[in-house]
Amino acid sequence: MPKILIKEQEYKIEVPILLTAVSGKIRIKNRSIVNEYGTPVAVKRDGFALSNYVEWQIGYDVVKKEVEKLAESSLPETEFTGANGKVKALYELSEYIWYFYKWNIVSREELEGIITYLNSIQGRDLVGNNSELQIDRSHPIAKNINGFDFEYTQVKYPLLIHKFNGYEIVTEIKITEKQYAVGTQPMLYLCFPITELKAITNLIGRTAATKEIAHFEITESNIKVFLEMLKMFGTLSNSHKHDILQIINTILA
């Protein structure tokens, strides 16, 4: 993906969004109401509709040894040590906040307030340690399909949705199994309507071009949403909390 477009004169950042990705961190999905489970959309085949939204598994750092991904950051020279001991640079969420802090739109007091808030949260109160947010597996029942005997069970994953007042942007926290380890982990997604994207021509009612890119604008009017997401990230787990505190100290340095 191309780097973000930084428009210092306008205090604006334009984030490129690949519309035709079928996997990865950003996907176009469809749902009729905000708490409905979204389904992926084949926008090259089926086109865009008003019920489409962007699901973005937004990140906040990049490991400095991952050279190809590091090249996507506009701040590769920044540095902090993550909870996993790896040296990282600011990227995506933390990158955007760095610029708005530099532009005096996000204040030192706001960032220090997040530090105070996160330091007040005990480990047992973090989202990942909440005993009520467990993956639920139903009791198996016998089921025969096409002559094969199966044990049928349903798996339900916890989903937390936070709506930002005055915005159509929401965050979703999904509790899922860890991909490469035992246990579960909370994953945070940023979701917003397809109409928030800036494209060459109106998206609604047409199909996407091959590798088409549109842009999502981060401005003074919505940067507080991203600041809240930084704060929310710090509540997910001990590792997230460590990383977010390190990121804020890096921004303030």
C-alpha cells in the first residue's frame, strides 16, 4: 500500500484504502444495522451499496526489522520497545496521532490523561481478562449429513461495539483464539460507512476497478475518535497497555 498523504497546510492526513482486498487488514463488508454480523462484499463483481462499510484492523506499530512494512510508515526513525521485546516504530494509529500532536491539535494534557487513565486500570479489569467475555461452545448433538454422522456444535465469539458520539465511526472488539499460541485475544477493528471514503468518482452503484484505492481523511474534526481508540487499545491486555504507554511517551518525547 502507498504511504499516507500528509497535508500539513490543511492539518489533514489521507489514508489509502485498497478497495479490492479480499483478505488482510482492510475489507469491504455489508450489513443493514450496526450490530449485525457483517459479510464480505465482492466489490469488483457486485459493486458498492449504501449498506457497505469498511472494516479495518487498524494497527499502531511496526517492527523495525520488518523492512517492507516499515517502509509504509512515514516515521521509520521513531523507536520504542514493545511488550514482546522487539524494537518498533510508530505506524498507523500512533503515526496519525504523532502528526496531530505536532500540529498542536492533540494536546500534551490529552495524552498525559490517557497515561493516567491506563495506569489506573488493574490487570484483572483489562478486556482480555474479563471472565464474562469467553468463547462459547454449545453442547454437541448428533447430526447426520449425507450419510455421515457428525457431532454438531456452535461456537460463539464475544463482540463489543463502541459508538462514538456524533460520528458514524464505530470500533469493534472481537475475542478470538490466538493464531499461533494457546488462549484467546481481543482484536480491535475500526468500522465506518463506505460513504466516508473519497474516490475519483462516486462509489455507490458501481463496481470497483482492479486494485482501486480510495482515501479516508483524518482531520481536526475526527482525530478525537483516533485518540479514543488509542486509549481503548490500552485496555485490551497487559501487552497492549505496555505498548500504548510506550507509544505515548515516544510521541511526547
